Amino acid sequence: MRIKCLLFASFISAVPSLASAGTIDFLGMGNAEIVTVAGVRNVRTWAGELTWSWLDGKPAGGDQSFYSYCVDLLNNAIDLQYNVSVKSTNGMLTDGMVSTPGAAQKAAWLFNSFASSAHASSGDALATGLQLAIWEVLFDDGLSLVYNANAGNRFYVTAASAA
């Protein structure tokens, strides 16, 4: 999952009025596990936290490394450096890549409400579940992670751990 336009990251919700630019480096997966999803894209992929490091100085109040969640199910993450704009998730989320009304705001709410506890958990299930919920609100207007032909699901989970 290449991070295209925005990054839900651990430092963002803590700094509501921050707006700056920086360069980050992808370090790998944090709490995550492999899942299989279908609909908008049929793929077996990692779901959960992505870990990053600041290369040119961290934002005030942030840590040198941080985690985020993918918002772009249509592209693969690659191990590169990215230039990013740091903004608050409060009220700024409008991005033409999603068609479900309010989807970006729902994804921001999920991140702001659950990322901290998922990150602090000792297992991968909470972070994976949060990632799947973020993709669900961004890519599907149905109400279930299970395929329903009558609902016209564009995103559904076909395989994940029991946790």
C-alpha cells in the first residue's frame, strides 16, 4: 500500500494545529498480520500498523519513529522515503479517492479512537482489525466485512486469523 495523499499517524492527533513538511522513511510493519481481501482489489496483504522514522527532524511533540495505517488499498507500500505534509486529522480529511460520503472523517474517527490502544496491545489482532475497519469505511458503503451480493460490497474480508 503506497501512502498517497494522507497518513493516519500516531503523532497527528496529538498536535491538532500543526502544519509542516518533513521527510519520512518506511521501516516496516508494526502490529499487523496477513489478511486476504476482495472486492475493490483481490489481494493477500499485510493489515495493521506501518512504522516510520523522521529523516529531517521530528515535529514538535512527536517521537523520532511513529506508526500509521494505510488509506490506499489500491497500491502497494514500497520501501522508499516520502515527503509528507503534517496536518491534524481534525476536520481536514477530504480526499477524492473515496466515494462513500463521510468516509475520510469516519476513518479519522476510527484512528483517533482506537489506534493508541491497538498500538499498545501485545498482539496483532487489534491493529489488524482497525486497518480492516479503516478500509471498510473508505472503500465500501455496505455494513459488513462479509461479502453480500445484494449489498454490492466493494470491500470484504475473505481470510484473516480467528483473533
